[in-house]
Amino acid sequence: MLDIRVIRDNPAAVQERLKTRGGDHWKLIDEVLACDEARRKSETEKQQLQNQRKTISKQIGMLKAKGEDTSGIEAEVRAINEQIAAHDVKAEDAAAEQNDLLLNIPNLTHDACPVGSDETANPVVREWSTKPDIAAPKDHVELALRHGLVNWDDGIRVAGSGFVVYRGRGARLERALINFLLDTQAANGYEEVNVPHLVKRECMEGTGQLPKFEDDMYGTDAGENGINNLFLAPTAEVPVTNLYRDTILSESELPVRMAAYTPCFRREAGSAGRDNKGIIRMHQFDKVELVQIVHPDTGFAMLEELTGHAESILQKLGLHYRVIELCSGDIGFSSAKTYDIEVWAPGHGKYLEVSSCSCFTDYQARRMRLRFKDAEGKNRFPHTLNGSGTALPRLYVALLEQCQQPDGSIRIPDALVPYFGAPVIE
């Protein structure tokens, strides 16, 4: 969440930055300030009453020592206690309302973030290699069906639309990619972690999926109030980053780099008709996620490094891709700066996002109460980063489509052959 001190110091600047995202989140800033003023006023009045009570209490002791009646002054103290309790309630209520408001306000984009309303304003930062020259390329659905790699009917039979079953060599290719991704990122300096696929509500709030995106999530374990307490993880970002929730690290422990493979679960509410052909958009998909926790002075520099680590996957596989920077109207809720890596899918004739690499500044750390103790012994909030290293379905799509051969076979990239066990799918 945003630092309340930043909001207090220059609310107009915060509102202007939020306006570039579109929507009306900027209007919540005035409400946050009203809650903040109410809370601080109650706390000030409480402190004044406590000082008054302390002074009067001393008088009670002196009067009792003289044997004088103190009933009247004791009644005054009881009245003060009631007023203090009332201010406690007011301050707590104002703080709770302020916190709820802050949870619903997105992060501030970085100073040089391209301003735009949607994806059409996302500039291309760089491209790698060139598009393969394939005459009349087939899409991954036709290729997968021809070789018996993916079965859509099985997925519908078991779980409904939006799910698939990988079979035979298709399942082996999926597993080969997962192991290749994990080994590559381990070589890039990431600690491999294996985390639960169910996460608590506070973990979802910590990384910013809740409360805004609850309709897109698979919630479970609802209490009597109907509020979901557990969720199927929408991305490994949630459990991995929250490994350090409510933690104080030492400065020497930074940076923390972790990589995890998990299945990811998303309802994709409201996405009907968007990229739904084949395995491009599904309710369950596999992904290897990269997470970094770094010193706040290095956050944006480390984003460049992390993005390079995600790109290294595509380079090793020899797949053409491009990197774009997300504009203010397209960037994620919690992110300050994001690069999307888009791999070319010749069978579809377009680029597909295969990784999204983001720096969240201290936005997630504040929500998770994740801190580090600096050299002066002061507790500070680190920057958190994450990126897909990478998502499997679209990588799978691009591999099939870019590596298809004139005879209909699929060439397995050299780096992947030791994992898959064969150089070609015939």
C-alpha cells in the first residue's frame, strides 16, 4: 500500500499520478486523509486526557494522605477513562477504514512510466532474433491434435471448459519445460522453493490480488460470514513473496532470490472471447515464478536483471520475442514498473505474453509488514519484484508453432533435448 506520509506531504501529486492509470482511485485520497485526520485527532485528544488523568490521580493520592474525601475527584477520573475509551474506539475505527481504503488504491507508477490508456500505448523496448520464415504455419491446436499432445475433450470431461489434459509426449514436453525452467533459473542464482498451492486471505491481500481481483480467484473455506479464507494460488508470487510476511530481515540477507514451480488457478472472470483458442488462456496452467526482495535503492536496477533472467529462457530455446513496457493505463494494480515479454506465435500471427516482470517498490512490503534492518538499526521496507520465468502454456504454444517443420514434425530446441529425450516430435 502507499505510504501515508507520502499522501500527507503532497496529496495533489499523488492524485495526479493515480489519474494517469485511469479510473477513479484518485478520489479515495481525500477519504484517506479524512480518516487520517480523524484518527490523529482522537489520538491527540486521548493523550491530553491521559495527561489530565495523571495530574488528577496525583491529587487523589495527596488528598487520601490527608484523610480527605476523594469520591468526587475519583468520579472525574472515571469519566475521563470513559472518554479515553471512546477515543480509542474512534481512532481504531478511523485506522481500520483508512487501511481498507489504502488496500483499494493502486501503486504509483514510476516517474518515467509511459502515459496511455491501454495496451496500444505500450512501447516496444527491444526485440530478440527474427521471426522464423514458415510457409503457411499451422497453429498449436492443429499441431497438438496431429501428434496427440493435448486433449481438450478430456479436460472438459474432468473439469469443464478452460482445462486441458496433456498426454503422452505432450505431458513429457510439459514436464521437460518445467525442469528446464527451474534449472535455468537456479543457474541464474535463484533458490528453488516448493510452496503450498493454497494461500491464506492475508497472503492474497499482501501481494495485492485482494480485494480488487477476488472475482477472478478460486476461493474456498468460506466462514459463516461468507468470506473466503483460503484461495487456490493464482500465481506462485503469492505464496513465495509471503514467505517473508511479518518478517524483519537483516540488510546482509538482501537480495533474496527465489524461484518456484506451481500450477496457477484463475477464473478469468470477464475474459470470455479473449485469446481462448487452444491453451492460450486457461483456468489452470503451470508456471515458474521468479521473486526478488531487494534493497530499496536497487529496485529498478534489479528489475532489469530479473527481466534478463526471464528472457534467457527464450534465448536458450531460440524463440523470437520482444519486450514491451506497460503504460500507465495497462500496468498492474500493485506494480510501479512492468516489462512484458511477448513471444511470437506464427500460427496465430501475433505475439503472446509469456512473462510479466514487475517492480512493486515498497507497496507489497507495506501490505505484508515485510521489513529489513539497515546498517543504522532502522527498520525499512524493501522493494519486491517478480516475473514469470516463464508461464508454460504460451511458451508451449510458441515452441510448437516456431519449431514446426515443413513435414509437420516439431523440432525440439537443442537446450531442451536432454530434458525431453528426443530431438523431434514426429
